[in-house]
Amino acid sequence: MMKKPLLTVVLTLSFLVPAGAAVAQSDPCNIDRDVKPKALDEPTWKRLNSVYEEVGEENYQQAKEELEVMLRRVRKDEYLEAVLQQALAQVQWALEDYDSALSSFERAVELDALPNETHFSLMYQIAQLYYMKARYRDALGRLDIWFCKAPAERIKPDSYVLKGSIHAQLKEWDETIAAIDTAIGMSDDPKENWYQLKLAANFEQDDYPAAAVTLDEILKRWNDKKTYWVQLSNVWFKLKEDEKALSVMVLAHRKGLLDSQGDYLYLSNLYSFRDVPLKAGTVLQEGLDKGIVESNEKHWTMTGDAWYAAEELENALVAFERAGQAAEDGEMDLRRGYILIDLERWETARDALNAALQKGGMNERKTGEALLMRGMAEFNMGNLDLADATWVEAARYTQARKAAQQWRNHLREERARKGP
């Protein structure tokens, strides 16, 4: 936005005003000027033209020194001083000496000696410098004068972007959005950062429906940027439009844009929220397999839960086993034990339950359940003595005692039925 002005244009505007012409104007800006510009004498014109040539060759320091010499020799010619201050300001800007440039511009305006078009064009440059110095209200005041006075053909989309940026710094969000919308409407090729400013204003106002519209507009132009897809999904979720939130993330996933752990966890959670556990498990598994989602107890447990909810028991067993490998307690091995008992895989169930009991860290109820199920596994493998011993141990836990006794009774009946 903050481009260096062209000295050529400024000088030309100053020089082309004919000697003796009067400028008198009254308009809606409530600024009346009656300025009688002067023609520059030939020696001065030649020296300024020499300065222009130095600027054209980017010899800014040399141009600055020459202008400062000329200014020291100015007597009471306010018009010439204004022309020189204006030119000096441009050179100081090119040298990135913005404080000095602002002082020179302000002096050129204060002298009130330049023709209207030149005089008011300085307002825009002063507004830019005020903006850079965080003098936002001053910047807006100068910019409003420029808008009022500038010819229509000089007003470009960037001018409204500057206006919107100033309002944003003043937290005037309605005005920010209005200015940016005007800039967008004027341009055949609106810039991404314009939309970003508008979106920021939407969020500052907590106007999520408007933010969704802005993000839709952004994605029509920059649909290869993950950030906007994720933001749009978050907006829809905030608006309790969770189906739309999910659809947006699915599209981003299909486009191959998801590349962080947060992306995969968010998409998986959206699937779970919509009660689609198969997809939730698939997404998490993909993230883990790609190394994008960290391989740890928490994430493997989440994956196992999703697979289990989807009745994908083989996948759930693998996930819970990976979770158990990372766990310090036996909770995950116990969960594998539940599934394996249901699948009547007695030997594998016994191994899982043994692992759970060896790791420990479970409360009394779960420890008792682990012993009960290990006894069941031993019983179904024909290891009746081991089953009985395991149920005796289970009976030490209050919540497992009744079930353990029932299993022992069943074991005695089984032995009696088979005989010696």
C-alpha cells in the first residue's frame, strides 16, 4: 500500500500552472482557496530539472542536498518554497526518512501557495505518512479532504484500502468494511489482503454469517489455501451448522490441503460429532500412518474408540494395542481383553489380560474384571485349575466377588458332570 510517490508527477503539476492564473473555488468540502500561482524563472526551472534527473537516476542523496541548498536561498517567495518543500519531501520519502518527509509535506501545505490539484494531492501522501506514524485520526482527516477534492479518475481502489486500514486501526469496523467493499467493487483484480482485512473486521464484530460470506468470496479466488477452508469450517461450526462445517473440511481433505495434526483431529471430531465413526477412524488412522498425527496413547485411544464405535473390531484391536504399548497402566490392554473375550479368542484374550494385570494402575473394579475375564479365558481353553485359581484371586475384590463365586460354582458343576 505504501508506495513511494513519483517526483516526476509532482514537479510537472507545479510547473504547468501558467503565470498569473487565479484559482478560486468553493465546494462541498467547505475549503475555499484563492491562489495565484507563479511561473518559475528559467534558472530555477533548470536547477529543478537537474534535480529531477538525479531522482530519475535514483541519486536521492545528491538531489536532497541540492534542494536543501535551494531552500536556504529562498527569500520570501512562498510559492517557490512550497514547490521545493514538496520536491524535498518526495526525495526524503525515497530515502525512507519519513519523519522529515512528513515535515516537508506539512510545510508545503502550510504555505498554501500551490495550485489546487497539487495542494490537495499532498493530502494523500500526508495521510499515508500519518498512518505510518500511527496518527490515525489525523490520517483520516487528510484523506477525507483528498477524497473530496481529488478528480474521480485519480481515486483508485488502493485509496479505499488505505481508508479501510485507517478505520481498522481506529476499530471502526463498519467503516472498514464499507471502504474495502468499495475497493473490491472498483477492482478487476482485488488483492487477497483486502479480503483479509474485511474478514478481520467481520470477526472483530463477531459477525459470523458475514464472515462465512467473506470466506466464500475468498475461496472462489484462493481455494488452494488451507487456512481459509479451516476458518470457514470453524465459522459454520460456531453457527451450529455442523454439517456444513464437516462438508468444508471434507473438501479441503480431498484437495490434499490438510497437513497438520490439528487438521486431522478436527476433521475426525467433526465426523464423530455427526455420528460417522467409520470416517472418524479412517481419518485418524491416515494421520497416524502418515506421521502427521503424533503416535501416542491418546491418539491411538481415540482411533480405537472410533473403530470400536464403527464395529471395526480388528482395527480397534490394533489401535488399542498401540495405545497399550505407549501406556503406563493396563487400561488399554484391558479394553483389548473385553473385545477378544467377545470374539472368543481365548488365548489372545488371556495374553492381553495378563499384560493389563502386569502393568496395573487400574482401580479395584477394573482389576477384578480383568481377573474374572482371565479366568474365563483359562476355563474355555480347558485350563480348569488355572481358571479356579484366578477366580479365587478375583474374589478378593468386592465388586467381582459375586461373579467369581458364580464362576467357581459353574466350574464345580462342570467337573462333576465330566466325572473323575
